[in-house]
Amino acid sequence: MISNIQTLQKFYTIIYKIPAGKVATYGQIAAIAGYPRKARLVGYALKGMGERSTVPWYRVINAQGKISFPEHSEHYSIQKTILESEGIVFSKSGKIDLRKFQWEGRK
DNA sequence: CTCGTGACGGTAT
DNA sequence: TATACCGCCACGA
């Protein structure tokens, strides 16, 4: 957990804005929140939130266009399934084409 | 206080 | 395209 509640709220608020059918990267969320180069904080924020949270964490992926979980883990399959149900397409190598699906978010 | 560890990312090779 | 490194930084042992 991150002690700075303000920062957490900022991250969550931004993530809530990602529309279905689009994805954003950890670094992108951090940058929009005003914390460029602090992508890891976003990962920590999501890791620390409970299962019951309604934050669409599954719409956040890494800058390589891939899911940041081991390919055979439970989390991985859940995230991939949800994203595909929203229209996101995965390539053979498990990558998402950010040119097509990345959310062009702004503050 | 030091160290290892990440739901990360940019650069170099 | 694939590794390897390094910067970054909250946390916990």
C-alpha cells in the first residue's frame, strides 16, 4: 500500500476514465496523474486494492502492450478474458496493438 | 539503516 | 525481436 492517499485517489480516478474497449499503460496513468517515470507506483496502487474494488484494473497493461502477469496465472487469464469481451484483440504473442487500443487519455 | 523485490519503462546492444 | 541494464521508489524483512 502507498501511504499517500491523495496519489492513490488520483490513480483510481484516472483509471475509472478508461473506456471499455481501450487500455492504458502504467506509465501513462502515472504521467497523467502528474508523476512521470513512476509507473511502478501505479502497479503498487493496483496491487494494494481489494478484490471487491470496482476499479477497472484490467484495462491497465504495460508499455510493451502486454499483460503484466505470468502467462499462465489466474490473473492473466481473467484479465485477458475481460479485455477480449470488451473487443480488445491479442496477437499470437499475446500482445495488444497500442496504436489501435490505447486510450488517448488526458487530464 | 541496508537490501531485495516488484501488476514498470527507456536505452543500448 | 529479444536480452540486459539501469533508473525509480514504496515496502517489508
